[in-house]
Amino acid sequence: MRSLKDIDIKGKKVLIRVDYNVPLDGTRVTDDTRIRESLPTLRHLLGGGAAVVICCHLGQPKAGPTPELSLAPVAAHLAGMLGLSVPLAADCIGPEVKKLIAELGPGQVLMLENLRFYKAETSKDVAEREGFAKELVAGIDVYVSDAFGVAHRPNASVTEAPKFAPKACAGLLMQKEWEFLHGRLSNPERPYMAVSGGSKVSSKLGILKNLLGKVDNLIIGGAMANTFRLAQGIDMGASLVELELLDEARAILAAAPDAGTQIHLPVDFVLATSMKDTVPAVASHTGPVPAGLMALDIGPKSVLVFAEVLKKAKTVVWNGPMGAFENPAFAAGSIGVAKAIVASGALSIVGGGDTDAVVHQAHLGERFSFISTGGGSFLEFLEGKELPGFKALEECS
Ligand code: ADP
Ligand code: MG
């Protein structure tokens, strides 16, 4: 994959695809993490004398231009962060936009309006996407992809635009994701361990199946573990379980030994009557869960068992909280496991929206080797799928 650092950007018109799909409260950006993550690449481009054209999407507009999904608040927020003016073009393609791009000077920024105002951006028809991508890169010298958050989407601005730009490369953020995910996880230092949690086996089934045989140890927590425990014949009371996945869970447990992966399940749980309880009914429960009670976090004994396993790890990948961490009464398991991962000294890679939230809630962000900026894209990577956004960049370098 061609790196931004190998490309001459001085005096060039550079189109950069970023992931600024940020939460808004009216016209106020409530979480600017995604914007902040793009700043190193933007500063590199501006400092190097490029004229920078930013393109991205916001939300899922159903029927063309939707004023509530205009990028105006995002452009204003970025302007504040960069200390530069960031005018927003009224469109993302067309003669007016071309004119603005032609007039844009080195060190200046222009943001294009929401890409998804055009159905072609997300069209299943490749020819339609190609037509839109060609218009998008008109007047552009270099295309830079820095939107790992949409790398799993075959969208025109992600997968077709690099084909039609005179030059295309990965931005600094995209390159870092590539180095850690592809570089460090394709031939990991062993023991290689995965910690998997979250609410549903159904949403993580692909990951569990893909990791079986790849990792030496697979630690399962969160509500997912409830389904696995029930599959082993342990009553889980009122806990969140997926009855239709009991057979899948049994199949995974049965396949693990031959695949060379040791699976570790929680040995105790924190029980309560509801996710809203402020104090657990039982702080550490072993055995069948009584009727009316829910397992809402892994218990302290499980944290110790998991930490003992993790101690030997040389590489750890983590997705999915160990409990309903949004309530502090059920956050100890996730925080305990987060601490055990960083204490192991292993190369540690974390991803997933909620997992990211746990890590930051525990103020451990700096202690992990890498926190992926992808949600869906990180999960698809862990499922073993080839990400179209990576593939497109590989093919044009
Ligand atoms: P990520 O976004 O990191 O991929 P998920 O979305 O799969 O993670 O899972 C996070 C959700 O799982 C959180 O909302 C959390 O409350 C929930 N969860 C974890 N453990 C439990 C549990 N034991 N009971 C109910 N919900 C749980
Ligand atoms: Mg989530």
C-alpha cells in the first residue's frame, strides 16, 4: 500500500476521504474523536503545501439532500480545531465544486457536502459508483484514504475513487490501521490471545469462528458467555441468552481442542435483578443462576482466572466488554480485564465502539499498543474478511 509519505504533495490538489460521521446535537458536534484522529494527516498535507479537499458522509440520507444532514456543523468544528477557515461547498460534485477546487490554494481547505446525498455513493451497481467516483476526483491530483471507519463499505469514495485519481495512497491513520491489523496480526508473536465479549453471540459468531485455530487462547465474557454457559447445561436465570445459538456455542466448544485453541469462560458472575440496579444482588456467584436474577458482569474470580491466562500473552486482540459496563455497578469485569491486558506487556490491539468506551472510561487509552478507529470495519477484519477499502489501495499502488 502506497504511503502518503512517498508522495509529492507540494502544490497538488489533494482529495482526502475521512470518517467524520460524528454524533450531533442539533448543530453541535458532541464527540469529535473522529475529527481529531484525522488531524495528523490534514496537518501533514497542509504543512506540505497541498490544497486540501475533504470528502465524507454524515448519517444515512434516504432521499437526496437533507438539510439536517448537512456537514456545515462539522466544517465549523474542524475550522475551530485547525484554526483555519473551512468553507463548505454546497455540493460534492459538479461545475461549481470544480471551480472551487481550481481556485483553492496551497495550505487551504475546502469541505465537500455530504457524499451520501448521492445514491451512487453507496450504490450496489459498480458502474454507477464508478461514474460518481470519476466526477469526485475531477480536478484532483492525489486521492488520500483516511477513513478506516468505512473501509468495510464498497462505497464510491472508498473503493472506486482511488482507481480514477492520478495517484492514490493511504493517509497516516489508514496506514497505522494497516500496519497493526495486517502487519502485526497476520503473523503474531505467540501466545496469541483474543478476548471477546459484548451482548450477542449472533453479532460475534463470525469472529469466534475465524479466531478458532488462529489464537492460542480465546477468552469469552459479556452476555455472550451466558449463552456458552447455558450451552454447557448451566441455568442462567433471567440473563440475556440466545437460545437459537446454543448449538453453535456447543459446536465452537467442541471444535476448539482440535483447532488448537483453548477457550476460557467465566467461573463466576455478578448478579442483579435489572441492568438499572445500583448495587449487585450477588457480587460473585458460581453455579446455576437463580430465577429472576441476571448475570450482568463477569465476577472477580473470573477476572483473576483471565488475568492469569493473559499474563503469558505476547499478542492480545480485544473486542467486546465483559459486562453491562455502562452501569458502574457492572463495569469491574471489563476494567479488570483491561488492566490485565496492559499488565501482560503483550502487544495489545483493541477495537469496537463500546470496547473503546470501556478503555477510555478506565483511563487506559495510552496503555494499549493500538486502539482501532473502526467499529464495523474492525469487526469485519476480525471475521477474516478482506476490507474493500484496503484492497482498493493495494490494487492501485
Ligand atoms: P463493541 O461495540 O465493542 O463491539 P458490543 O456492542 O458487542 O461491543 O457489546 C457491548 C454491549 O454489550 C454493551 O452495551 C454492554 O452493556 C452489553 N453487555 C455486555 N455484557 C452484558 C451482560 N452480561 N448482560 C447484558 N448486556 C451486556
Ligand atoms: Mg457496540
